[in-house]
Amino acid sequence: MAHVNRRDLALGAAAFGLLPAVAAAQGAAPAATQAPGFHRFKVGGFTVTVVNDGFARRNVEGLVLNAPVEEVRTVLAESFLPTDHYIGPYNVTFVDTGRMLVMFDAGTGAQMAPTAGRLSANMQAAGIDPARVGLIVITHCHQDHIHGLTTADGQAVFPNAEVALAEPEYAWWADASNATRSPEGQRVNFANFARRFAPYQGRIRRFGAEAEIAPGLRAVAAHGHSPGHTVVHVADGNEQLLLLADITHRPELFARRPDYVSIFDFDGQAAAASRRRILDRAAADRVRVAGYHFPFPSNGYIAREGNAFRFVAADWNA
């Protein structure tokens, strides 16, 4: 048994007395952001890195166009999400095929919500140099997916990247005469499209439905959320990944209620039909998925739940 003398007891008591002060000082430290948001996993020989770009906060009112707001709040509450506001995460996926580093969508470019714009810092933490990106696949041309192509003053962020997107998506937003046939809230996309793609002229490639974008990467047409919205099937060896883009916004809401039409959808009926088709495929094939607006790290699976679906987070692997 160790011998404790009076001096030891006195010192120990003094040190113990300091603990509340230390704890108080630590508690008073300014709130910091989360640890760098990136997560890696393998798909065959491909390395996938999901990088968080922050989030946006918006009203629940008006989010879903074809359901009462109280019903929407109930569905959110069932997943332990806030009911007085809605949080929309942003996640950008990178796939290193060994031949090329491919980026899927470009993030917000720190030019939207003050809680967004974390992509650059998180890319740096993940060891991803913008100059290494050889291909950027744009799933659709909404602002939160293409703002990050350029700086606020219009300079290309990815100097060596080719930009690829579906032919119907390019054709729609490149033609300003389509503005009157677009939802009023999306008409801003025409000028934004021209601005963001301008520094990449000569490096823009358009692909067709079901086209091979690059070895191991195949387009899957999923129109509705936008005129040429595209999901990407990633495969190497016997392993697969479906990059769902905006086939659903938060899955806790739109996978569990796949017929909901969101304020973000270009054609709500077509978006809901594509959502059911793609989620049904993901569930039937038991394929891993990642979604742009899924909760970070946006890595999991889709399971059927009655006449709807639910997102099942993948097991965390260090």
C-alpha cells in the first residue's frame, strides 16, 4: 500500500481545488467548428473521399409543396431533426480511380450561406489539391453545385479540370430563352451558369444518357430535379457506388416520403418518379450510396420501408 504524507495530501487538495477553475476556463473557450470534415472508403481499387462543404439553414414552411407543413414537421421529428428549421448539408465526393482524380459537383464556393463554404479548408485537410482534379462531373446546375467552380471574381478554381455534364442539362441552362419556361425561383440559374462555366470554355464536355463518363463511371439519367439531373454509377471490380446527387434532399424526409415535391425541384412529378426509380434500384441491388445533401459522411445504403425507403448509414471504418 502506498504511503501518503500530509504534504502529498495538501498538494493533492490544492490541485483538486484548481479543477473547477480549469474546467470553467475550458468551458469559456470560444466555440470552434467541427474537426475537418472528410471521410474515405474504397470501392474496389478506387478511393472515395467525401468532403463536407457545410450546410444551409432554411424555413420548414414552403419546403415541401404538396404536403401540409405540420405533416412535414412530424416526419422530421420522427428522425429527431429540428422542426422549426431545416438543415441542408452539402457534401462533395471525390473518386481517385488511379488514373484520374474526379470530383462530383463543385460546392458552394463560400458564396452562399455563411454556414457553408468549408470545402476548400476540408479539401486541404484531406490532402486534395485543386490542381490535381482532372475531371469535374456536374450532376446538375443549381447554384449550390456550381458556385464552387469559380472564385467570387470569376476565376477558375480548378485550373486543370475538364468539366462534364449531361447534354440536356447543358442545353437547357445555356439557352436563356428557356427562362420563361423555368420555375421563377430557378431563373437565376441562367446567368449563374454562364458566369461559372465561362473560364472553362474549351474544357466542357457533354455526355448522353447512360454514357460512360470515364472508365468505371457511368451516367444514369434521373431528370426532374433539373432538366438533365444525373446520378452516377461508380464501379470497380465487384464493388459499386451510386452517387445520388439530389435524387433526394435529406433522406430522413424525402426518402421516407418519396412523393414529396420540394421547392428545389424543376419538375416535381418527374423528380418524384426518378426518385422512386433510383431508390428502388439502390435498395434492390443493395448498393452503397452517397448523396449531396445526406448527413455527413454521406455513406450508406437505401432500404425499403413499406411503400417508401430509408437511409441506413454504413459501418464506420477507420
